[in-house]
Amino acid sequence: MGIGDWLGVLLLRRGAIERALTARGLLGLGLLLVASAALAREYDAEFIPHNPVVLALPFVASAAAAFLLFVVLWLAAVRKGWPGAAFREGFWPAFGRFLGVFWLTAPMAWFYGIPFERLLPPLAAAESNLWVLGLVALWRVAVMVRVAQVMFGFSMYQALVLVLFFGDFAVLGVVFFAPWPVMEIMGGVRGDVEELLSTVRIMLGFFGALVFLLLLVPFFTTLIARGVAGECRAPRAMVLREEVQTAAGLWATALAALLAWSALLPFTQPPLKGSGRRTSLLAQSPSPDNATGCAGVGASVAASGSATRYLGRQGGRGDSESAPARWNPVPAQLRW
């Protein structure tokens, strides 16, 4: 499998997906690609030495999403009694192949590294980031629909229903119920654009609920329906071909991408260096909601002032112009 096959996977080509599913070392290659995607997302957004966990999150989140989607597809295919190499080698080896192909889509996140905040006003930058996030999400759905067809033998309708319903359910869950601002983190949205984010959440909620209701019955019908003779388009490549070698050029491309994003760190990380100390000082600020009288509010203001003075010593002044793009010098609790 070479660079052309990798691009072919992203362009939904059956032959490329078949070769990717039988490629040696695919998980290792995927790890490099996910690492480069993590750097693309955070290279100018987070002071990585202070919070290195941001580089691990894409691995955990993508592996969890791939596992849950694979379980759905596996159960639907097993219920239909369809043959295929995936079932002969067992659940976990088949999941390893699926995860490797899933990780081949990681470079789509390179688009998150476009520095819209440096090129556009804050609101336009946030809108651009959200558009990129939406388009990349749709692209990933299209790729995984095609992978479900090739690996498991689903028809276009069956694969679309299973993958789209899973994706819709996942989006609704993480946007509205996750304890973290997932949409902002994934899209790299920065600045005070809460009005825009609220509008996007309302739209996601409306259309997400609509898609959920429309696909609920087709999803469970497809999931539990028995197979029909001759219905399955067997994954021929996985049955007839042995494993193929991953080309050195593809390994070199993945490593070069990782090094390229890493090379930007000396230029983008220094302005973020004070964020750890600043965040620590702000964290010491008690919320007025939990404070006791004027003394509690005074302590909150004092802690906030310490953070502002610290930033002033770092950048020459304590206003938002000297701060990283994510930071607002006035805590939300103190806005009256």
C-alpha cells in the first residue's frame, strides 16, 4: 500500500480500501498520522509542556469512536450471517484492521491547523473553524460508509443508515452532554464568540434530533434484520489476498508531516508559555456565587488581578492583545 492507496481511501475508492485493510503495520502508521493531527490542532492553541494530555486525547477519542462504530457494524453483519475474512480471524484482529483504516482519516485534521485567528477577525475566524469542522466530519462519515461497504459487504443504504445514525447519536451526546466544550476543542474555536456557538448548538440540536428520529427505525431494522441469500457483497480482498506491505514512501510521508508540525512549535509555543501560570492564578479565584459577602468577591478580584499583572510582566501589558487567542482576561464570573 502506497501514498496513492492512502489518498484513494480518502477518495472512497474500493480497491484502495481493500489494500488498506490487508496492509501490514497499519496501526503504527495510523499512530504517526494521529500524532500529526494532534499537533495540527494544538500547536498554536495550548502550551503543550504544561498540558501534554491534549496530545493524547485524539488517540483515546478516535480509538473509542472506532470501537463503538465497529461493534455496531459487526453486530449487524453477524446478525445477517455474512461470511468474510473478518469473521474468520475473530473480533479483535478485525477491529485492528478497522482501526488502522479509521486512523488513515486523521490527516483530515490538518485543516484544523489553518491559522484563521491570524488571518481573520475573531468572529470570521470562529465561523471558518466551525465550517472546517463540519466539512471534515461529513468527509469522515462518507469514508466510513464506504469502509463499511467494503469490509462488511453492506449495501449503500445499509452502511449509510448505520454510520449516519451512529455519528448523529455521537454528535448529540458529546455536544450536549459531555463535561468538556468538545465542539470548541475539536474545531479550535477561540475568543469570545458564545453567541455564535449558541446558534450552532441550537442548529445541531434541531437537525440532530430530526435525523435521529428519521433514522431510528431504519437503524434498528438494519441492525437486527436477517441476511438474504446473495445480498452480501463479500469483501473479496480480505478473503483472496494475503497481507500487503506498507510502502516506505507512505511511512516517510507520515513522519514528515509529524516533523513539519513539530517544527512550528518553537514559533507558536513561546507566546503561550505564561498560560499555565495564568490559569493557575485564575483557578485560585473563588466564584462570587460561592463567596461569602464582599470579602469573597474581593478575593476573586484580587486573584484575577494577579493573573493580569503576571501576563503584563510577560508581554508588556495586561490586556487581551498580549494574551494567547484562547484567553479572556476577565473571568466570566466577574462580568456584570
